[in-house]
Amino acid sequence: MCLRLDPRAGLTVRELTLVALPGIPEVEHGASLVELLRSAVERAGKTLESGDVLVVAQKIVSKAEGRSVRLAEVTPSARAFELAHIVEKDPRLVELMLHESRAVLRAKPGVLIVEHRLGFVMASAGIDQSNVAGGNGEETALLLPEDPDASARRIQEGVRNACGAVVGIVINDSFGRAWRNGVTGVAVGVAGIPALVDLRGRPDREGRPLRVTQVAAADELAAAASLLMGQSDEGCPVVLARGFPYARRASSIGELIRPRAEDMFR
């Protein structure tokens, strides 16, 4: 937690600072994300400190890990053609969505909601074509990392070796939400910070114990960083956060996924 004393009022002030790291180039398969991050931190005139958190856009992680697929290499199944007619999407894209998913939950024109193989309930299985260069005019699509938590741990370890700082890592993506318009940043992979903070049993300001309060801390940080990352052509895929207010620990994104037996809406 980043705290300082305001001498004018005698109050302790809590601070969270976010800095979008500049100059990160187009990421290709096999690129060293650790080196890209280290160079970007230097360009920003910053020095990484233990306790900092780097929020990294899923898209550059997927690109570095070679998770792009040429649509010309995809053969749609009969089920893909059936759903493509309903959702009005390319059957090849729908086939990829099916391949990345455990179940199709909703299908309507323009929207395919699935349970992703990682447990996320999301649109289009997280498959994206925006800001994805195919080369030679070929259409390509980008999938989520195979194991985003493992990706986050590798980045964390690489940064520790390169910079000597033990930082947290959040891999974020843009999700829509049921009952609310618009997209927001959501964590899809974490390392070194709690994904979920359980406040049950702690007293509120009146001394009453909290009964149900659990904080989606990684999601909150992912959403804050997305304000700087943007959603279109901003080109700011990494944000340095300082002042994350919860104790560091090992965790996984699974902490944020509600078990099916507790899901009241499916």
C-alpha cells in the first residue's frame, strides 16, 4: 500500500499511481516480453520497485506466444455453420470459438456467449481480430493465451531476473458485462497479487462484521489500467501500477470464477 502523511491535515493519504509505458512496438511471435517491458520502463524514466504491478494487455501476450491463427487453415464443422448462420459471423471464426469453449450459452445475431475452456463466461471465446496483422493480406484471429496464469508467472520471473524487482503481473482483456453496457478491463491471468481479497469477518466502520464482501482486486486494477491502455489505436499495452493496496501473495485467476454450483444465473 502506498501511504503518505498530509502535514496540512494530519491525515494518511492512500495513493495508487498508474503510468502507461511508452514506445512498445508491434509484438511478434517469439518476442521477449520481458525485454520489451524493461526497455519501456527505462523510456518512461522509471525504475521498477518490489511491490509494483505491471498490467499487460492480453493481446501482446497472445502475439508473443504465437496464438494467432490463419483463417484459411480453419475448416468449419456443421455446428459452426449452424451457429454462424444465427450469429451472422464467419463460420471459420465460429469454429475457433467452439474449439476454445466448453459450452455455448447464448447465440443471437452478432453475439455468441460461451463458457471458455478457462472458465470465463464471455463473448466470442475472447477471440479477436482488431489490431491483429495477418501479413500478405491474410485474415487472422488471435486466441487467449493457453494458460494466462502461467504466462503471468513467466513474465514475473523474467522481470525479477532482469530488473531485480519482485513485481505483480496482471494480464487483462476487455469484457462486456451482463446487465451493463460497454466493455471494461478484466484480469485473465495473475501472478504475485491476490486475484480475490476476502474481507468477510472484518469490521465495518460501525464495528459490524462484513458477511459477504469479497473484492475482485485483480479486476479492479485491470479496469483502472484499461483507462490508460484504451480500446482502439492508443498503442499503450502495458501500465505500471504503484500503490496496490493489498498484501502480495501467490494466487490464480480461478479465484474469480464462480463455481457452476454457485452460479444463480445459468
